[in-house]
Amino acid sequence: MSPNHEQRLILASSSPRRQELIQGLGLPYIIRVSDADETVEGKITPSELVEVLSVRKASTVREMLETSEKHGIIVGSDTVVVLHNEVLGKPVDEEDSFRMLKGLQGTTHQVYSGVACIDAATGKQVVSHSVTNVKMKAMSDEQIRRYIATGEPKDKAGSYAIQGIGATIVEAIEGDYFTVVGLPLSLLSDLLLTFDIQVL
């Protein structure tokens, strides 16, 4: 396998955070934004949800690629925040953000991130997920409103970003930090080994 042409990654995401993380791997990559439908019918577990959506994002990008572009490994990822078995997605408005953050404050919740890798040429795929526990500080309503006013919670699962000012409201984490950011790099590097791509 030639290292330059075959080993490129195709990130199926418009997320600036995921783009920064994939850049850090030091492998050639391109970005292809996936407009995959993120609705899921029926009752499934958070781990199934992030795996299903990660595969869907990567598969959608594979279908979009021209035949001449079909080389490399497509990486899809999805992240959800779970509190007492309720999946918290992206907030619909500021009141929704407040509801989520009010529920999260002073408690420990779980963040699930799925990762799917699909060979653009053959369609071979692997998928997995990781989970991290996050303990949020107890906050006053005023503190929650101030955080919402920064605009940071707007498009974030669970209404916070651990890599931004949201770091100040997180008391502790147990597990992989990058799972909370939205792309578990340790897991991704393990999955890439399936395709003979070594990060290190």
C-alpha cells in the first residue's frame, strides 16, 4: 500500500473540533461534509445510536464521492450526552440549553462517541464507540445563563463544550477526554489498524 495516495483520511464532518483533532494525527486528510439524516426510529441504546449515526455519516460521504475520489478511509463520528438514560442532543434554543445544563449541574453524566471507518474503495467498514463519565459543577441559574450568553452551548450535544469555556464548569472526568470533545483519537487509531494505517 503506497503511503501517500491510499492512506489519506476523509473526515465526514463539518465540526471544527473534529477537524482540529484529525489534523493532529499527522496523516493526509480531506474534509467532506456529510448531510446524513440524523433521525433514528425506535428505541436504541446510546452506544447503538452513536455507532449507527457514525456509520451513516461515513456511508453518506462514500456515496457522494466521485469514482476517481474513492480512495482512502472515510471517518464518521457522532457524540451524545446521556443523563439518567436520557439522550441530550444539540439544544433547539436557549431555554432548551438552560433545561439541559440545569439537569447536568452537580451530577455525573456520560458522553458517548462513536467512530466508523469505511474504506472508500471497497466499502469495508469497522465501527466502535467509547464512553466517558463527566462530573459537572453545581451552578447557580445565573451562572448557567451567563454560560449560555457566551453562545458556546448553541450547537453542542448536551449544551457544553469541554474544550472551550465549558472547561470551567466541569469538575472531573473519568475516561477519554477526546470522547467528550467528539472524536476519540485512541479508538480511531485502533480502528485504522484494521486498514493497515499506523498513526505511530
